[in-house]
Amino acid sequence: MNFKSPHVRMFGFILMTCLLITAMHSCMTFRMSSTEIEKHFANKNVIYTQQHYTTGIYTIHYVEAGDRTKPVVIFVHGSPGSLSAFIDFLSDSVLLKNNLLVTTDRPGFGYSNFGRGEASLQKQSEALKPLLEKYQYNRPIILVGHSLGGPLIARMTIEYPELIDQLIIVAGSVDPELEPNEVWFRAPLATPFLSWVLPRSMRASNEEIYHLKPELERMLPYWKDITCPVTLIHGKKDNLVPFENVDFAQRMLVNAPVRVIIKDEMNHFVPWSNPDLIRDAILQSISTNQSQLSAH
């Protein structure tokens, strides 16, 4: 075989590209298998359940652990990601003591229609509404959203205020003016012609991030409708989502009590680098809610 032949070299390039794409699709899933989840909880000696439900075109996968008679905390991951982003919180002995903890795969990620991203925050909210309805008697219901999960839980509160008691927005991408101008590369990758080259998790992520700025702009008139307490957690060393998003949220949440936690040296990956901040915010949120109930 003449390895210097242009045809042979082209074949080799195509073969290597296909192998690279296959490897990327295999490795970049950002999710744990059922076996890995089972092993995780077995090692922690924690009782848990994995469940699915179907609503419209979505099949939503989630994991729960804890006391089903207690307040519920629902964790919503960023982009890309999966419920595994918060899985360590479901084996936190302090949180498990008096709470029901739930972490879910958003549409397009994990085992919720993997690879089929949903650009609309309103439709994502609709897909997660059955979770809120399932736990509507486990009050308070607290939502924790990281990164793109931040604006999503805000949208869920706008849509279903009667089903949500408190929000914890962690490094949330909420200000449309702070969204980077990445149309030049995200637009082509969002087309059917090129989207196939992306791993499915990245394909879903590109789809929703490409549309995030207009989605955030659509939310602008409705921030005033959020009246439940909101905790904002952000780091000044966040190179992916500027901490100035906190200023925007404070300006827009005109009818909600707001608590702000900013750390100078903290980056974007708060659930892994500073989980104690989220845990403490959850405990504070529950304590505040119980104090309000006692006052009445």
C-alpha cells in the first residue's frame, strides 16, 4: 500500500476522525450508569431509589434518598451535566437526617432523553413540574440550581409559585447581557448538518446555551413575580459565569427576600469545591421556613 497516496491519507484522516468522534461520544457523557449509582450509595450505606416518569415527549430520570415525610430539596444541574453533579449531597448525613433529597437529569442529559436538548426554559420547567407535584406535601420545597440550572429554577418558580418555597441559585447564568457572544461557533454546531459530530451531552448543551440569551430576555418581565426567599451563591473567580450575575438578580428580585453569599477565591464549580456552602444554605432555608411557620 502506498501510504503517500492522497487517497490513502484521506482515508486515514477520515478513519482517525471517526475514531476520535466515537471516543468522544463514549467518554463525554457526564453521567453515571445505574450500576455506578448503585455502587455509590452502597459504599455510603444509604438507601435510595432511581425512578423515571414520562410527561409529553420527555422521560425524566431522577434519584431520591432520605425521609419521604420531610421537607424536599430538589437539585438541578448545569450544562452539560447530569444528576450525578449533586449525588454526593444525597449521601450527606447532615442533610439526610431531616430531608428528602432529589437530584434529577434535565431534558437532554443523563438518562432523560439523552442528547435531545430542550432550548426552552419554559418547556424544561413543564418537564420537571411532575416532580414538584409529587412532593407538593413535603413542605418546604427547596430548589437548588447550579449554572444553567439557576435560571431554570427561577423560571420554574415563575411558572409554579404555589409549588416552590425557596430557591438557592448557585453560580447562576441569569443576566442576558452577561451571556458571551458565541453565536459564531454555536450556530453551525446547532444545525443538523454538524450537530452529529458532537457527543450527545455536548449536543444537548450547545442547543440550550445557544438559545440561552433570548430565553433570559424573555424572563425579564417576570422576575418581579418571584416572591419566595432566594439565596445567591457565587464566586469572584468564576471564569464561566461572571459573579456580576448576582447584581442582576438582586436588582430583578424586587419582591423576594434575597440572601447573598460571595466568596473571593471561589470558581464556578461550587458543588464540588465548596459543597458546604450549599449544604449550609439548605439548612438555613429550612430553618427560616420553620421559624416563619412557628410565627404564624
